[in-house]
Amino acid sequence: MKTGPRKIRLFIPLTLLAVLISTIILASGASSTPLYYFYIYGENTCPHCIAMHEFLSKTYGEEHVVFCNILPETMNNPCFRKLEDFSNTGLVLGVPFIIVVYNDTASAIVIGEYENKTFFDSLLHTNPSNKIPVYTGGMIIGYINASRLGQHGFVSYYAPYHPLGTPTVCPATISSSNASIVWSPTGAASRAATIGLPELLGLMVFLALLDSVNPCTLTIYGLFLLGELSMKKRVLGPGLLFIAVVYAGYLVIGLGLFYLSMYIPQKILGLLAIILGAYNIFDVVRGGEEYKCRVCGKISGLGKAMGNPYVMALVLSLISVSVLLPCTSGPLVAFIAVLKTSMPRLAYLLLPIYVAIFSLPLIIMYVVLGILGRRGLMEKVPARLLRSIQIITSLIIIMIGASLL
């Protein structure tokens, strides 16, 4: 009769002790391995990498962010070596290269700077598949297939969690080989994501040259220079001011469009390019057999009302930037759409070069008319040639826009 209560008295403390030990083990395990974290491949000198590291750390806490510095770019650097595996699959890389890990699965890969909490919140879920979606600018561009490694093997090798302050090392249990992962682009990204740097530079030069043939802006600039020369005024300073304002204004338009493109789906950008190209064709066709700049006639009287050539150059260039160039910016939109998907981190380098190429006809006109004073060359440019160039350019933009849908 006394054994029962004694056993009960012994069972209760043993149960409590077991529960306490289990709680301690679970708590220590939970504190050492977070449920989710962001594994960033990047350069400690890259402003976009630093910005994303700060954004994710402030938004989710430093304990949920791991930074893997790929510098120096040598095979002795495990971070660089692992990131190179993705490049060998054909995926066009950019940094920061972020692997989102949730519940020991890679739920997504995000390339580039994209500070959007709502977007990253949507990625915090378990990924039951071995296909890992790849995003850039909030848009999915394809998948990394890690079937040979499995989710656990992929995370263990390419995105191992390290507490704050501990060095990043590669586990020796898994062999680094790009054959273990496969890149599969999807939709419009399957075409744009395969563009390398040489192809992107060629496309930039081609589109910028097409964009530079802007009859209205060229006509306004030519009339301005001819008007100043007819009054025997020096046009060197005002002519340069016009080019400088057009360059700065169009660069601002390009950078603004690129920034907005981070929040606009690729198909919308392609549709916008098609609309701009179609509008240009309609505008040329309704002008008749000879292409004419209707805006030029409306503002040609500004020369008589303004005595100061610098003021006139400023007004005319601002009109070109704010009224004329946005309506004919189809090539620029097409280039930004491809740039956004292929190599967005080069935008701040390539867009100024694009606008410089766009400004070449103005520079040539400045040299011919402003410096050499050869007025007759303006009259030798057939209006039908400009009309044909505008139609061909618009058709090319429509085709590029359609390829992005």
C-alpha cells in the first residue's frame, strides 16, 4: 500500500526534471539555429551590398543576416568559389546575391539591391521543392534546380548559418561543382538573362544611335544655331549649354525610369516600349509625305522675343527635355528593360554612356554649324530620310518590346 504513493512521489520530480532538460535543449537549439536568415554573397566595398546588409539587419535583426565576402576574387576564397558555381550554370550574376533560408530550405534567391520588406516577407516560407526561384528587382527570372544536392545539401554548402563574428568556411562533405545545380530561365528572362556584357554593350550602342535621331530636337537645335549665326552672334557658349542641359535632363529621365523599373514588371516595360514605338509611327504618318516638326514652328518665334542667347538656349533645351524627349524615349525604355534583367548593377555606368552616344548628333551639329559655320549642310538633310529613320526605329522598338512580353 505504501509503494504506490512512493512511486508517484519519485515520478513527479523525474518528470519535471525531464521537462526542464528538454526545454533547455530546445531553447539552446533555437537560439543557435534561427528559423530563417539571409545569406548574402557580396563585396565589402560594394554600396549595393552594404545597403542590403543594413536593410536586412535593421528589418529582421543582425542575427538573421550572414555576409559572405567574395573579395579577394580567388579560388582560395570559399565565398568566391561557391558563388562562381552559379555563374558556371549560365546565370548572369550580380551582387548582392542573397539566398533566403527558411526552415532549413532555400525559399528564394534575390539578385541585386531591392529594399522592399513586403517582398522579402513573402519569401519567408518553407520550400518543399528542390527548385529555388531566382528574383531580380522583385521579378522572377528563373529557377535554380538543386535536385542532386537536395534542399539540406544546398543550404549546408551554399548558405550555412554562422553566428555573428565567426568566419565562413566550406564544409568538406559536399564537393563544389556547378554540375550539382542547374539554372533554368523562364519567360522573357530566358532571353534577356542570357545576354552577356558584349551583347549588352552592342545593344546599348545600337539603341542609343537609333534614339539619337530625334528630328524635333535636332531641328530646334539647328534653327537655334542658324538663327544666332544669322545675327552674327557667337554660339559656342549657348550651343554647349543646350547640349549640357539635354544631356543632364535625358540622363535624369533614364535614371528615373531605371529606378521605377525596379517596381514595374518586365511585361509592362515591354508594353510601354511597344506603345511608344506605335505612337512614333502614327505621329510620322499623320504628318504626310514630308516629316515636319510641328513643335518647332510653335517655338521658332522665341528667338525674336529673347535677346540673350544663353536664356534662349536654356529655354529651348528645357522644352526638348520636358516635352520632346519623353515622347520618343522608346529605345531608352527598351534598353532599361533589358538592362534591368541582365546586369542591373551596371546601370549607373552604362546609362551615362548611353546618353553620351545619344548626344553625338548634337555635338556634330555644334561642330559643323557653331565652329565651322557651314550653314548649307542643314538644308541638305532630306526630310524623307528623317521620316524613314523614325519609322524604322519605331518598328525595331516594337519588336524589342514584343520580345520582352
